[in-house]
Amino acid sequence: MLIKNLGLINSLWSLILPAAVSVFNLLVIKSYYESLPEALEDSAKMDGARTFTILFRIILPLSGPVLATIALFYAVYYWNDFFHPMLYISDPSLKPLQLYLRDIVMDADSSTALNKSADDMMNVSPEGMRSATVIASTVPILLVYPFLQKYFIKGVLIGSVKG
């Protein structure tokens, strides 16, 4: 009802805004920044660095692991999400790929398959259709993950061990 009252139905903002801030992701970032030693900031202040200089030259360059982790979390969330688009998007030109893939899986062996001609159904089994959609939905994330894996492991483990 909130999305409808804001006039965001059939808008990409209806998919972005509700999940823009995740409490879990905020806690991961918070624990990372709390694990940074205060001596970094103190030594920069003693050298004459101002607040924005400390932020942009010391803190943000050290934030690569946690930012890559959060980016991966958001990418996987948005890539796998089909429920929110199903609720908020009815315009076929705005439907994301996961919603199309869900429709294919749901229609693979439904009664609509009986209305197709023999040429359309040739050599396509429902199991084969489901397998193809699973592969189409997982391959892009599998291609991105190896490049972010080293940051992901560092970002998840940060803040877990004190001392």
C-alpha cells in the first residue's frame, strides 16, 4: 500500500527504495569501522590532517573489503529477487530477468503448455526448461564471485576476532 500511495507502481524505484538500507549490512559496516584502530585517526590528526582528509585518504582506502562484501550482498539480493517485482511491476517492459525466469519455470508443465504447437514443444521437457533457467540465473553471479571472493572473505571475518 505504501508503494502504491507513493505512486511507485510500475517504476524501478519500487524495487530499489524498499531494500536500499539493510540493517544486517549496516551492522557489518559498523563492526568493520569499529575494528579499525583509533591510532590511525589520531596519528593523522597529529600530522595535521582534517576530518575529510582522514576520511578520503585513510578510512575509505581501507574500506575495500567491507564495501566489496556489501556490494556482493546487494548484487545477489537484487539478482535473485523476483517476489517484489511480481508485486510492484505489471508492465512487461520493466520486468526483470528473474521474473521472466520464474514465469518460465511455472509455465514449464502447466496447462498453457498444452496450447502450444508441436513445433514449439519439440525436444523440450519441463525438467530441461527448469534446468536451463536455473543455469541462466546462477551463471552471472558465479562469474562475478571469484573476482570479489578475497574481499568477501575479509569483509565477513572483520570484527569477528578481537584482540
